[in-house]
Amino acid sequence: MYDKGKIAAGILIFLALVTFPFWYGKGRTATPPSISLDTPEIRKLAVKECIEPTPYMRANHMELVKSWREAVVREENRVYVNREGKKYSMRKTRNILNL
């Protein structure tokens, strides 16, 4: 009965601490990260091309990576043949096969 003030103050402090992340950044916009495709690994490539056409890669990149993982781990298939018949290694470290 006599601790109503302490309880109310405690609840207000608790609510202020819990909601701090929400109201602290209100009104500010986060700057988007700058994405650069000009990396040392890409500069080393002789031919800069995707495994499949760009629209297909934009729409299905993650599904392609998942299917490669399944093929390599479960089926021991380590060679991918694209629509044009070009063969690629499914290893992360080296992409193009010399076949």
C-alpha cells in the first residue's frame, strides 16, 4: 500500500529502458551499405561471366546454391553443366573446369 510510488517509478524506468532502442533512432535513416563488384577475386578472373544468364541468377541464385550443396554432399556430383553445355566445378574455391 505504501510503496505505490516506488512501484510506479520502477515501472516507468523499466518501460524507458525496454523502449529505448525504438525511440532512440526514430527519425534517422540508416545509410545503406555500398556494394562493390570490383573485388580482387573478380579482377583475377579472365572471363567475367555468370554460370547462368543474369535474369536466371537474380531469380534463382539461392536455389542453385542449395541444389549444388545437395548434389555435392548427397550425390557426390561435383560438376555442373549449364544450359549452354559448359561445365563448372561446384567447389567454392574454383569455378571453371578445364574440360
